[in-house]
Amino acid sequence: TIFFVASTVSGCYLIHISNEYGYLAIMKRSPPLGCLWIWSVIELNLSWALLSLAIATGFFFQGGYSMKL
């Protein structure tokens, strides 16, 4: 349960800051969040990991975010 919540929240927050904040804020916040997100997803069972990634994907599309390069 803890890993599922951690992966869902960190993934959604990482998507949010990547699209809403400036470069320096992203560079400060994204490395620890990215590590937490990946570690949490790896620790989950496959079905829970896929559900967490599906929630993050839904958050991405529902929020109208884009992939910035």
C-alpha cells in the first residue's frame, strides 16, 4: 500500500512540476522524485505497478499536459 501510494503521488507530482515550473525548480525537484517513482514501481507487484502507471497516464492526459523538449 505504501509503495502504491508513493508511486502514484510521486509520478503525478513529477508530471505536474515538469509542466508547470521553471527549469531550475525542475532540476532541483525531479531527481529525487524520479528515483522515488521508479523505486516504488519496481517494488510493486506487476498488477499494482501497471495500475499506478495507468493512474499517472490518466493524470497526464486529464490535466492537458504535454511532453516538452
